[in-house]
Amino acid sequence: GESVGLHLPTLSVQEGDNSIINCAYSNSASDYFIWYKQESGKGPQFIIDIRSNMDKRQGQRVTVLLNKTVKHLSLQIAATQPGDSAVYFCAAREGSNYKLTFGKGTLLTVNP
Amino acid sequence: EADIYQTPRYLVIGTGKKITLECSQTMGHDKMYWYQQDPGMELHLIHYSYGVNSTEKGDLSSESTVSRIRTEHFPLTLESARPSHTSQYLCASSRGYEQYFGPGTRLTVT
């Protein structure tokens, strides 16, 4: 089955630095990946997604990189701000349905 | 901002009580999901529905049940709450692969 995990459970950065959050997946058939941000007391919010036919996708201050060879994806946040402090989850789509499998999450703390 | 709502936001209830967690969305999404999430942990899918009168169990076994009589409404019911049901319950909906989440219901069973 699908297994999605994160390399580091916590990440602490200084305001203005770039942040990189990593995620590994095990199912080479996964074809869609998504990053969510979850602030305390709230539900997950969509950040960015990427399909397996792409290696990179950019959004506003965020970039997702996908390396299918080693089954790894990362979320890069440029010029990290205190408002970026949250738990970040990656998720992968299983097979031919719409279910997502979530990883454990990384807690990002931005120090002023 | 996604238009998906969950009530109540917080619920403290005694063992043995029957409870229903409400979830509604106004986006017309055909797919809806329930996840269970313990603090600081990943989301586990407990139920999902791809349309009216269609429900399936998710990857995590749960004693809860769901129904989907209307497109916009996907309530979750626990017939007899137990302390082991204490958790956060998140509802989501989607048209495609991207899921939109509600704010969650934090359930505590004493």
C-alpha cells in the first residue's frame, strides 16, 4: 500500500530565510501529490499540487519539486514569514481513485 | 476560502452517548471524506463517498457510520461514544483530486 512520510518532524527557521520541507513516498504508481498547511485549530489548507508528469511547479513564494527516481518531493518556501508557522503535510493519490494518503507532518516554526 | 462547514466545533460528551457530527459543503462537490486526526499526527481516512447513496469505509477502521442522502451533507454518527473515540474529526470534499477541508470537530469522550 501507499506510505507517505516526512524526513523531519520539526523545522525551525529565521524570518526571511528559505524553508525546505521534505517528503518521501513508497508507491511508484502515485501520480498526484499535494501539500497542505494546517494551522493550530484549523483544517488543512491547500498550498500547491503537482502531477507525476512534472518535476517542478511554482506558486506564490512556494515551489514543489518532485523526484520520481527516488520517490521524493519537497516544498520550498521563499522568504519565510511568521505566518508560515504551521504543520505541513504532503499527501499522495492512490491508484485510480480519489483517495489521498497523508504523511505525518512537519511542524515549521518561524523565529522573528 | 472553501465553503465547507462542520458542527459542532468542540464536543465533550459522556461514554455511551450517541453523537452526530455534521458536515456540509456548498460547492456542489460530489466527493466527500471523513478523516480522524490525533494531535500532531497524520490524517487517517475513515469514510468517503463519491456521490449520493454511496459510502465506503476508509483505511482506518472506525466504529462510526456515515450517510449521504444529499450531495451537500455528509454526517458522521457514533452510536455509543467511548473514550477511545476522543480525537479530531475532519470533513473534506472535492470535485477532482484537491480536497477542501472543514475546520474540524474536536471530540472528547469522558
